[in-house]
Amino acid sequence: MKLIKFGTQGSEKPGVLLSNGTSIDVSACTPDFNEAFFESDGLNRLSSWIENHAATAPVVPPGTRLGSPIARPSKIICIGLNYSDHAKESGMAVPAEPIIFFKSTTALTGPNDGLVIPAGSEKTDWEVELAVVIGKTARSVSESDAMAHVAGYVLHNDYSERAWQLERGGQWVKGKSADTFAPLGPWLATTDEIPDPHILRLWLKVNGETKQDGTTANLIFKIPFLVSYVSQFMTLLPGDVISTGTPAGVGLGFKPPQYLKAGDTIELGIDGLGVQKQTAT
């Protein structure tokens, strides 16, 4: 299934994008795609509901705004320097263990909502990433059992303010958490939609010029390992997001660096997970 949220900001309803390209309102089945939905076998319930009600469910009008396909999670966990080419362009060593940092959940926004460059920012940067959505509570799970705890995958642009991230001391979270810095979507694809998440092309363009063009085959730490690893340090709750890192081509890596300015248009996509488009203000 491909889960969407649609409607005006703050009043989104849950929906599903069907295989025929039609989107339907599924709020009669569930009020939201949140922790309660995932932890109560919501995906299976929704699948059964669609079989019986898809033909009569309200259709989402084309062009309706899309929000994040999941409700605000308990946490957004990011993995740093998880592509060797990105580590190299950042002037940092390939990590021996995953680098973990948090992104504020208030950064969450829809896939095509505008990027608001924070006041005083001069180094706002882009990062196309494959994000994993947890479907079942995970505590110290084994790598072999990790995928049983995954609900699906979603496209994420891990926006970063590099000066705040790298030049202001403390932890990276300061440069990762501004409002609009975590667009998710357009949909969450359940695991059956993406049989192998490690063979996906991911790309990003700024003003029509390709900046990033990579593949998840180059992830240093693969998804089962990441889910298992993170779960050793914290409980992963249903709906939590793990963003798996970005390939080379971020603004920081250019010589001289390239950063976003008002009026820039950012487009990005991942095989099977759709396309986002943001305009910076």
C-alpha cells in the first residue's frame, strides 16, 4: 500500500494511493497514521478495509495538498555519514559505527510545502534520504528480526543549516531542526511495495540542475543493521522514523560550497517513493 495524508495543514486526513493512480479517503477506517494505528495491526486492518470499501470510498481530488504521510512521530532519528562518498566530500572519516543524531519532530512538513530558510541562516543545505518507518515496537532486536519491525519507507529531504550544525558547538541537532526541515512523502510505501530497499536510485536537483544521483546500494550500514543497532540504545515506537543518510552532492561538498537562497526550487525522488518539490523562501 501507499499511505498518504491530504488536506490543509493541521487538518490532514489519511488516504491511500491505489494502483490505478486514484487516491481515496480512508478516514472511515482510521483517523490517522500514527503510533496507535501501527501498533494495533493497522496496516492489515486497512488492507482488508480497502478490499471491501475502495470502490465506494470518497476520492481525493487531484491537486489536493499532501502532508507528511504519517503523524508526528515520537522521534526522528538520523544516521550521519552513511555513504562513503558523502563522508569524503564532508572531510570526515567513514564511521566505524553508525553516527546517530535527532531531528526535531516540529521540522516535519509535507513533501511539496515550502522550505523556510531560517532567519540568519547563510548555509542551508539539502540531503535526499531514504527513511524507514517503524511498524512495531523494537527493543534490542536482532538484525535477523529487524525487518519484522518495519512498516515501510518514505522519501525525506534532511535539510541542514551547516553553520549551526558544525560551527556552533554541541550536537548536530541544532542545524537539523528548523521548521520545514523534514519534508516527508509524498507517500509511505509498505515493505511489500519495496522488495529490496538497497537497490533504489535517489536523486536531487536544485533549479533543475542535478546535484545528487546515488543508490542505496552504497549504504555503509544497511537497514536491518540500523534498526537493530538503534534499538540497542532506545525503544523504537511504531511510527518512528530512521533516516538512513545521504549520498554525495550536498552543497557543503562543492568547492566553493553551494547553499540555498530564497527562490530556489528543490526537487528530489527515490525509486518507488515518488517525488518532492519545495521552493525556498
